[in-house]
Amino acid sequence: MERETVLLVAIVMLSLAAFSVGVSGFVLLARDRRLRRPFPPVALGAAGHHEVPEER
């Protein structure tokens, strides 16, 4: 192979590796942010138990 071809192949491989690392990092960031989302408030009964309020 010629020098230019080897250089082009190396640049393409480097850019593909950088792209895959970027996508992986974005996926991990999105999963981490989704897990940190605050949970909805829970209605607590008088005894502090997680119960569904009774209908009247």
C-alpha cells in the first residue's frame, strides 16, 4: 500500500474510534441522568406506611 492510502486508513480508523467512544459516553451519560431523576412524591398514611388513600 502507498503512504497516502495508509494515512487515509489510519485517519478513518481514528475517526471511527473517536465516534464510537463519543456515542458510548453519551449513552452512559443519558442513562446516568435518567437514574438521577427524582422520584415522584409518595403519599404517606398517618402511620407512615405507603398506602393508597381511601375513597370517600
